Amino acid sequence: MRYVSTRGTAPELGFSDVLLSGLASDGGLYVPTEWPTLPAAGDDYSSTATSIMATYIGDDISAEVLEAIVRDAYATFRHPEVAPLVQIEDDLWIQELFHGPTLAFKDLALQVVGRLFDHVLAERSDRVTIIGATSGDTGSAAIDAVKSCDNVDIVILYPRGRTSDVQRRQMTTVDSPNVHAVAVDGTFDDCQDLVKAMFADEQLRRDCNLSAVNSINWARVMAQIVYYVTASQAFAEPARFCVPTGNFGNVLAGWIAKSTGASIDHLLIASNANDILARFVNDRDMSATEVVPTLSPSMDIQVSSNFERLLFEMNNRNGARTAEQLQHFRSSGALEVEEANFRTWISPTFSAERLDDEETLAEISRVYRDSGMLIDPHTATGTAAARRSRSNGATVCLSTAHPAKFPDAVEKATGIRPELPPELGDLMERSERMTDLPADLGAVSDFVRGVSRVSR
């Protein structure tokens, strides 16, 4: 299995090099040279995951090692099915993706990715410095996945004051010398821009051996394909999936699953007030506006970086054309997609709905009243979008976070404050450790150099 960059000029790499590099050297994102057909499913989540990931890893990691890595990763989950389906209405199911160590769907990928890093780095006697941007959940999941890795230092940038208290504390209370949480005075998009700019600095990239674990890293998307496949197998007919998303990574994994053989009928995107994806899908308007803080902060994004992978496919894998469009987007704030491409690639597969905070609170209340289930604000955008956009057949809404990660919103909607699982019961009493920095490339780069142990 080989990989190419969406911008067309970076060297072709194998899986292990893609894993460690994260972002391509030309600023693009890696994708397989060819999309493999989905293999036969296994007997449980771990065996299915092993089969699917093996098609993307190729010969870089042996089947026996991969199976051990995957089983060890999912042994950390609190539910034996890993990503169980729960029916809440006649034609609506929730897939609970929050049973991992940090209570968010990012664990399903990052518990595997962290172990893949450890294995490959140990084989190469190498060390990396992981840098990442988070709107809330990726940071804590990445930190948990690599906090015990001997060959990794990790620096996570998050927007100060724009995550929930639980999200922040899951990053700042980890007492491991290789973990560094950085509160940036800006938005998630500012954090994401800083990460991309550091990868573009060739000297910094070499000196610190930079790598990434957010969804610019292909391995993240690869692991997310699995839960679409396991859920789709539960239904006799193709199911529709409703995906709360801001960065397009989660729904991109659904598109890959559908395109490579999963029984998926349609992909419904649920957005909050930061509705760039909804505007694009519904009106072909991908123009960035100011990021608005909401009750669903993991979707408070206006630059959906993973859309680049689909755009590359829409451009018939023309990297130069993709790079040109993205440069125009950066300079003008608007991405131009030809109407013919839109009709071919977007309209038949995607639809979208947008919800504001009041509608989100009303949906949390409604679901609790009708089913007795507490859901977080991100999941609520999904269930409301699914109900607003009814279709024939089953709809699976991805429940991306445990309600206890957003207790203020859930309590406001229902009067009930959801409790953290016992292993996190003392989270709010733990001491915090973070660094405050401006949204300044020089300041952040100097910090990364200071904590990286690659060259020491």
C-alpha cells in the first residue's frame, strides 16, 4: 500500500512513513494511491478493525502485530461491543462512540494510532514530537494515547476558554513529562493554522521530527472507517448516517466506507452555528466566516481541513488543481467548486442541517423526555438533524461524546447533571498544568523546540 499527497508534489510513501509524517511535505494530506475494497467482516469489532486496517497498512506491519495492537487498544473501552448501537425511535439509532478512556469518538482511532506510533518508533529506534490542534476532544484522546510512549513528546494547542471544563482538564491534568497542553489566545482555526505553519517550517520539522495525530494524519481516518462498517452490518437495507462534524474528518471516513463497499445509503451532516459545511452542501457556498462559540465546541470550526481529501478526488486526483483551489480559499475565504463536480460528488451522497444553541438544548431535553437518555450537545445536533430530515429506512446518528463531557449544557436542558465514569470521578479536583501562549507562530515554535527531546 502506497500513499500520495493531495497537493501532488510530495514523495509517495508507505504506511509507516505516512503515519510518522502526518502532513505531507508539500502541505497536502496523504491518501492511498488506490482505494481498496472492504474485506470480509470479522467476528467482533477488533477483528473487523484489524481486517480493514490491514488493507491500508499493507506489509509495513505484520498481521500478528497489528491484531495484538488493535485488541490491546479496544480492551481499554468500557463496553464489550466497543461502539454499540442503541435504538431511540422506530427508525433512529444512536451509535455510542464514547466508551473509550477520554469519553469521545476520537478514542476509537487514537488508542490504535498511539500504539502504532510506539511500535514503528521502537522498530526504528526513533523519536518524534507530535504537535496537534484541538477543538476539545482530539487533544485529550491524543494525550491519553501517547502519555506512556517512550519515544514521543506531544504538544497540543487548544483555544483558551473555548473548550468545556472537562475537555480542558482531560488535557491539563495528565502528569506525564512528555505531555504539554498549550492554551492559545485564539480560535481552533488559529490553532490549526499554527500547526500547519510549523509543518511548513522545514528546519523546525527536521530538528524536532514533527508528527501529527489530528485528522490530517491518515491513520486517524483509516481507523474511523471501522465503526461505519460495523454499524451498517446491523441492517438488512442500506442505512443513512447522520454525522455531527466540523472538520469533515468523521464524515469523510463515512464517505470512504460507502465508496469502498459498506452498505450506506446517504450521509447527513449536522452543523451548529458554524455552518460552513451545511452552507456548502446545501448551497455550494464554502465561504469562511467568524467562528462563533457554541454549546458544541468541537464543531466550532470554519476551515474544514479534511475536505481537502474529498476535493482531491473531485479533481480527478489533480494535485496542482487542488493546491490552487486551497490557496484561493486561504487568500479569499471562499472555495470555488465547479457545479458539475458538485452535482456528481456532493448532491447524490451528502445533505446537511444546521442547528443553533437553543435548538440543541431543546433536542437534549426532548430526547431525555422521550427516551430517558442523556445526550451531549454534539449528538443532539445529529438527532435533531435526523428528525428534521426524515428518510425511509434506518438512520444511525453518531454519538460523538459522553454527556458528562458537557455537563453544563445537559443540566441546563434537563435539570440533571450527568456524572463522569468512576475512573474520572476526581477530574475536577486534580491539579492542572498548561502553558498560555499568544496565537503567534514564533512563540509557539520556540515552545515546541524547548520541550522536544528529539535532538537532545
